Amino acid sequence: MVDLLLGLQWGDEGKGKIVDVLTSNYDIIARFQGGPNAGHTLEFDGNKHVLHTIPSGIFHENAKNVVGNGVVIDPVIFAKELEKLAPYGMNLADKLLISRKAHLILPTHRLLDAASEAAKGSKKIGSTLKGIGPTYMDKTGRNGIRVGDLEFSDWKDRYRQLADKHLQMIENYHVALDFDLDSLEKEFFAAVEVLTSLPLIDSEQYFAEAQKQGKKILAEGAQGSLLDIDFGTYPFVTSSNTTAAGACTGLGIAPNKIENVIGIFKAYATRVGSGPFPTELFDNDGETLGRVGNEFGATTGRARRCGWIDLVALKYAITINGVTELNMMKADVLSGFEQIKVCTHYEYNGEKIAHLPFDIDAKYVKPIYETLEGWQEDLTGIKSTNELPNALNHYIEYLEKHLEVPITVVSVGPDRTQTLFRKA
């Protein structure tokens, strides 16, 4: 049995927390796309953990965690993540497995990313500068180096050839970059030794065998559906398929093996970096959402742009992913608002529409809102759905009616214990 969990907005929906909460129901947690631009935050026992490449089930004793073939891995960042796990005494060689077909982010990929973004000037897309885009470009250009290549004696020759090619490309951008490649490479090669100390697997075969044995698998997405390279707000998107289809190609699991698709969304909306955001707020309400919601990127530290929930975009994401149930995060952040606005339609080139058009730039799109009553109660101590304020219950039911998918989980705080389960 394979279930899929992914974000339905522009990322930062709270996927890490929900994976952590649900892991006890699964035998295997598998990341299927993206790279260290992901920042999955988990909080429990008074501690906060941010994972970038490692799946969010790592803190559960019995779960196996797999980094799938669709992920791009920076060995340096990965080694630092492992270092932070050292105090917990985990047997990582037993519970963390790496697909041989996953691609590696080289130091020069990061430099290429920085050069490309600098050359764009005011038209930059808001890259996290982690080298993810250039790595996926090498993957599709059939130049990339994969984890499995590290098991062959000539991999450093291949590395040198590709790194030299990158340096030539950087020169063509004609931007000033200050870097010490020798130092970067020394750190990279040391981190590769750490990476290869873990089990490397033919992951598609591993998943096939696991399914035959009746194992329960949860595929964990990174970023969000509106950042999908095909279906997101292009070109302000990530470099991988963040939607349900990406789980199949990113793990080698057939589409007909996926049972439940769990869509995660915030009770409002946020976005990091550049790109269109129809419901973005530039007033006190937007400032309050950012401050109360602590809306800063777990990976970059950048302040997130905040706005009201957008049902047009959310319905679009639900449709392309085939979402079967919804989890609503950060309901507690909306406490204190007298009124809450919900975008139900767009005015697009003078016409009222209920679907996501080709381009949602503010030049073409204006959000149309309905206004709902807010609630004042502090939700963070609530232990049961029976204790939820009437106005919040109405908000949830309103969303369910418009989205036509049940909301089965409501999060009322960052800790794993602040998670309420509703009957579908």
C-alpha cells in the first residue's frame, strides 16, 4: 500500500510535521523529489528539527527512510544533517537508505546557480541558490553524476570533467563571483565519504519487494504543487515535479499502486521569493499573519509573503493531484481576526472565472472574496475537535463544501501533539 502526501500551495504548508505525525502508521517514508531547498520542520518534546533531504520519519524507531531517485542530494548539506542527528543515537545504517539513481549536487552546481541568478538582475526567480536547478538541468541534459556512480573507480574523472564544464559556463555569465573551489571540493569529497557509508539501494526494486511483502509506504513530497515545473506558476517554479505524478517517477512506483493522496494546505496562503500571488496582503492583516505564523523560510530564513486562502488555486492543485483527503495547517494563526476573507473566484481580463488561468500575474488577475466570521479563541491548547470554536468549524465546513474533499486533520500548533483528527 502506497499513500502520498504533498503540499497544495507554494510550499511551507507543514508537510514535515504531518509526515512525522503519521509515520507510526507506515513502514517506509520516502522522499520523491526536490533537494535541500526543502525545509521540513518537526517539533516534539520541546525540540525543533529542520530536515532538508532526510525524510521526516527519521525520528521514529521502526520506520525505514528512503531518499528516492527523484531527489537531488548535496553531500555537504546531507552530512551536516546527519551530524545533527548524532546526539539521538540512531542506527542510521539500518534506517536511512539512498537510491543509487538520485543525482548529486556538485559545488559548481551551486556556483552556477548563483551566477545565473545574479545575471538575471531584477528578473531573478528567487532561487534558494542550492544548485538544484543546474543539477536537474544536468540530469535532463544527460550529464549528471548519480549516487551509484560513486561506487565506480573513475567517478572523480567524471566529476572533474563536469566541474570544468561548469566553470566555463560560469565565465559566460560575466558576473563577479568570489569562491575558493579547492576549499569547496575538499568539503565535498569528505561529505561523499559520509554519504557512501550509508546503504545505497536500487530503490525501485526495493519498493517493489516492499509492496509484495505488504509494507505500508508513505511518499513525502517537498515544495508545493504551485511550484511544479509543469503545472506551477512558471517560470517562478522549482525544477522538479512536485505533484502526484512526480511520486511515480521519483520512486519508481506505478500510478495504480497509489491509494490515498493527502493534500496539505495552510488556513491562509504564503509564498517565498518571486512570482505571482493573487491574494497577497500588504496591510496589517498580512503583517499579522507573518508575525503570528512565524513565516520565515526554514531553509533560507527569508520572510514569506502572506495572504488570504485562495480556493481557485487550491481546487486546481486538488484536481491535478487527485487529492482524496485534506489536512489544514496553522488554523491557530487565524485566531484574533474579526473577519477572514476567502478568495473564491478571479476576475480575469474582465471575466469572473473559477479556474486557474494560464497566467495569474496581477496584470490579469484580481481576486474575488467572500468574508467569513473569525474567531478569537487561542487554539493551541485544544485537544479535541469538540472544543473548536463554532466560527472555525464553519470555516472548515465552508472549505470542504467548496473544495469537495474532506478535511481530516486540523493543526492548531507546531508540535506533533497539536494535531486534531476529524472524521471524514
